[in-house]
Amino acid sequence: MGHAGVPHFFYSPSSKRSACIMQQRFPIAAATFKGGMRDKFLLGLGIVSLLLVCTMPVFGSFSMRDVTGAATTYGLSLVSAFGVLLVIFIGGTLIPRDIQSRSIYSAVTLPVSRTRYLLEKYLGLAQLLGYSMAALGVVNLGALALMASMYPPDKPLAWGNYLVYLFFDLEKLLVLAAVLIFFASIATSAFLPQVLTVAVYAIGLTTEKVKLYVESAEGAKHISPALKVVVQWLYYICPNLSPFDFKVQMIYALPVDPKIMLLALLYGTGYIVVMLVLASFAFSRRDFV
């Protein structure tokens, strides 16, 4: 066991050194990271995810044609779902918990700007997401390698594509975390930011397909002009999460276009910056009295 009941699955000497650096330079981020590591929800979610990974051979056996492909789809979806739940249920309580416990009053009176407080909260959450996704990614990698040895696929698994998938799935989570931080900066409870983030996540997964349908000839016959305007606004306001999905490239060992990766990276980074700027603007003008 690691510190404060944290299992070795989430703890290592390198994480301890990193935490020391964070503590010195970014104390609020370090406290956020440590608090998240001690959260019982993280431990419970990690245990459940490990158990589900162990069921990968059972799930893969449902497909008689491509057992490893089905198991890969299951494993990647599991990793992604783990990250989304982590963002919503741990990230959603970061700022509201400080407000409810009144520790926010101490934070806003420190010689630290509200913008820095908000950014360090996001940085601590980002570090927690990175460590958690890396840990689960390693476990899932071992399970996929075992499945590939037991049921050799038609095409060898592209392990480079697996790293690409994990990286951009993490970026997708960082985008969601920035959206959640924005909602938390203007809300007074944890419930509303969580619900709104789930809604944004659902829209982000489907907005590109819906927009293409609305703009098609078939969609023009069945969609009213008002609804078409709403769809277009949602497309440009909410994050489009489709560019971060490289699951198909991993499952079918397809080559990944570097230009697509670069565009996805720039898009995600830009959206994160915009959300954090808006969150900082709203949070700096918020009255806690």
C-alpha cells in the first residue's frame, strides 16, 4: 500500500518525486492531486476497472470471427469510460467542495490570485487523470497482449496506435475537465457542473454526425430551419470529441495520419485554453461572501 491507503497500482517513487516538485511550485495543484488520490471513489473505480479488464477474454469470446478485435474494442471503451467517470465524479467536486467546506475563503485571501487557484485546481486534476489513465492503460495493455497471444488476430496489433489512442483519449478528458472547471466556476453545487459536463460529453460525441446529417439533402427534408440553426450553434460551441477517437486505427491496425494528430492536438489545446480563460474571467468576478 502507498500513502493514505493508496494502492501501489497508483503509487510509485517517481510519482513521489513529482509530487514534491508540485508541492513546492504548485501547492494547490499538489493538494488537489493528493486529495484525488485519497478519494475512495478513485480506489473503488480502479478496482472495478481491474475486475472488468479481467473479463476481457469472456467478452472477446462473444465474437467467433475476431476474438482479439472484440476484446480490444471492449478494453479501449473501458479505459475511456473510466476516464470520463473520473472527470465527472472527482473533478466535479473540486471547487464546490471548497465552497461547501468554506476552505475557499482561506484560498481567496492567500497571496495567490483566483486565476492561479483555478488553474492549479485544473493542473492537479490533469495530473490525476494522467496517472490514472497511464496505470489503467498499462494493465489493459497486458490484457490485450495476452489476448493476442491466445487468439492471434489476422493483423498484428499496432501497439504504436495504442499509445496514440491513450494520448488523445487523455486529451479528450482534459477538454472535458476544462469544460467542467468552467461550469464549476459559476455554479454553487457539484451536481449542476456534473450534469452539464455529461450533456456536453454526449453532444461532443454526436455533434459531427448530426451536423453532417442536417446539412445533407435527406436531413434538409426532415429538419426545420430553426433546429438546423440550433445544431450548428451546438457544433461550434460544444467540443467536437470525434477527432480524439483513434479506436478504429488501433483495432484494425490502420496507419495514423500525422496531420490529423496535429490538428486534433491543436484543437484540443485551443479549446482547453478558451475554457480556462472563460472560467478564470467568471471566477475572478464571483462573490463568495
